[in-house]
Amino acid sequence: MAERLNATAGALLGLLRAGPRSGYDLVAEADTVIGGFWTITRSQVYRELTDLAQRGLIERGETGPRDRQPFQITPPGRAAFRDWVNTTPEPENLRIPLLLRLTFAEEIEPDELRQTLANHRAIHALRLKDYRKLDLELTAGGVPPEQRVTLAYGIAYESAVLEWFDHLPEPLTGNRLL
Amino acid sequence: MAERLNATAGALLGLLRAGPRSGYDLVAEADTVIGGFWTITRSQVYRELTDLAQRGLIERGETGPRDRQPFQITPPGRAAFRDWVNTTPEPENLRIPLLLRLTFAEEIEPDELRQTLANHRAIHALRLKDYRKLDLELTAGGVPPEQRVTLAYGIAYESAVLEWFDHLPEPLTGNRLL
DNA sequence: TCTTGACAGACCACTTTAGACGGTCCATTG
DNA sequence: CAATGGACCGTCTAAAGTGGTCTGTCAAGA
């Protein structure tokens, strides 16, 4: 039995099932498809691709224009993907620097704090808007709910966070709207 | 000007303001105080402590029983902490392996999927319960809302996630309650 | 023709993480 | 009282992840 796949490798195989792609393609696709809950860097992708190819789970295709190197999944790759996707998911991992700062809010300059909160709120509001828009588009395009669950998660999450922003106690917001 | 503090180092200084602690203590405390939105590993803590001590931001105390090495924050350490807490927070970083699997849900065995969803739902339900309980206790103990904002975030987040679990489309849940 | 900018990958120098490992002390219990 | 299980405390390392720079390619427009 070969080494277990890590989650990033598993995700790459998952994307490759739909057809050959280059590392560049994969970075872009991962960013839009799983970017909301999984981060992937360029270096990471190229390293995993090399590794997966060495293990025979993917195959390098013919080099295209601009050194483009497409990879396609092999039958062992599909099997390895199926194995991975059926393993129980690791616990989630959140890192929210804003909350880390807020833990020590007494030491933050009030103006700085208000500004930071307003900025972050705006980011979440924008994300929620984008998610909702995408969800509408997909729904209109006939994409069924079970293919929009991760999007639903994003919408639920961002909505909750906005709610939270809008109910922060006055001492933090300085009695002003964010 | 010395190197900027990373978020973990900042958090450690923040905790150390309340009095001397060992690395072991800090791991435990971080886990309960900021564990919901910031992960800290043992290795990370000991490495940062060594580094902070070298920079003079903390001081090593006398070794206690079982090689226990307490550290205490120095005046420069307090200054560095104040600087750090007033820098603008980095963007948040979520990694949710469950959603990564769910992206490829068609390939997951229905039974496996149901089981996984049920397990994860239970984890979130328990967390929500614990958060709510803690919130009630703190409120009863006279802790003001502005010192419960991170907890409020946790409650908002976990509530939203549970909502999401409870509205998953039937094809995923197999038409059964989780 | 020249220039700009998206495309595509390689490379490097980190930092961070998970978990194995190795000791130490304490309380129980046989 | 000896032994033994478990909590305590820290070190170490392989693997994973990050962020950035560098090099080159091609297409479109000035």
C-alpha cells in the first residue's frame, strides 16, 4: 500500500478527474472551486503534481505552448482519489487573526479598532454578496442543491459573521455604526 | 527596529502579561482561550518562547519540577505586544476538510457520507452547547459583553453551521435525519 | 515594431505542523 | 513499599505549507 494522500493531493486528483489540466489551470480552478475553505499555493501544486506523477497517479502530457504541462489522472489515480475521498475528514482548522487581536481588545487604540472592524466587515459583506450572486446564477443554470452545499456553507458562514459584526457591543464600536 | 512579531508570538506575549507561565501552561491556556479560532502546537510554542527570550521580550525563570521552565514578560515585551496588537490583522484562513470531501460527494459511499455528516454535526452541536454554557457562566459572573465577543463569534459560527447541517439537501443525507 | 501584460513553471528560503520520543514526578494499588 | 499507569514537560524531525522572485512565452494593441 502506497503512502496516504494528503488533502491537497486528494483535491488535485479530484479536479483532474474532469480532464487534463496544467498546474496553472489547477491553481486557478482550486482558487475558485475550493478557495473558500481550502488554501492552495502555486509551489504546493507543482510539488504535489511532481509527486503524484512519480507515484503513477497522474501522467504528464505533451508540453504545450509556454511550457504548459498538462497532467491527466490514471486509473490508479482514480482509485487513490476514491480511497482518499472516503477517509474521514480531519478536524477543521480556523485561523482568525481578527479574533486573536480582539481577545486583547483593551490594548487596541479605539480608532484603530473601529477602523479594523469596519474594514473586516466590508470584506465579509462583499464575500457574502459574491456568494449569493454565484448561488443565484448556479440555481438559474439548473445546478441542483447538492452541488451547491459548499456555497451554502459559505453563505451561512458569512451571514453569521455579518450578524456578529452588527451586534458587537458598543465599547468596541465606539457607539458608531461600522 | 526588531523583527515583527508573528501572530502566535503576539498571542503568547498577550497571555504572559497576566503572569509567568511555562510553555506547557501556555499551550493549555491558549487551547481554551483562543483555541476556537487560533491553533497552537507545542512545537510552535517552545520555538517562539526560545525566540522571544533571545530577543529579550521574555525572561526565563528558575527551572521548576519536571524541567518546568517558566517565562515572564519584560517591559520591552509589553511594548512589543502593544505594537503587535495594534497592527492590522491578517486575512482569516479557513481549512475545512469536510467541505473539501463534500466537493466530491458523488464519489463518497452513501453510508460513509451519512456517517461522516452525522459525526461532524455532533461535534459542532457539542461545541455550540459548550460555548453557550460558558457564555451563560461568564454573563452570570458579571463579565461584560465586550469581553465575550470571541465567544459570541463562536456561538454565531456554530449556530450557522448547525443550521447548514440541518438543511442539507436530501441526496446527501439519504432522506434521513442526521 | 515595441511594449505591456497575462500565461506558465521553476526555484528558494523560509515557517508551521503533527506527532514521535524521552524523560520526570505523583498517586494509587497490590 | 514497590511498581506502574498516567499526567506533566520539553525536544526533535519529517512533511506540509507559504510567499516571493526569476525566467521565459505568447498575444494584442499602440
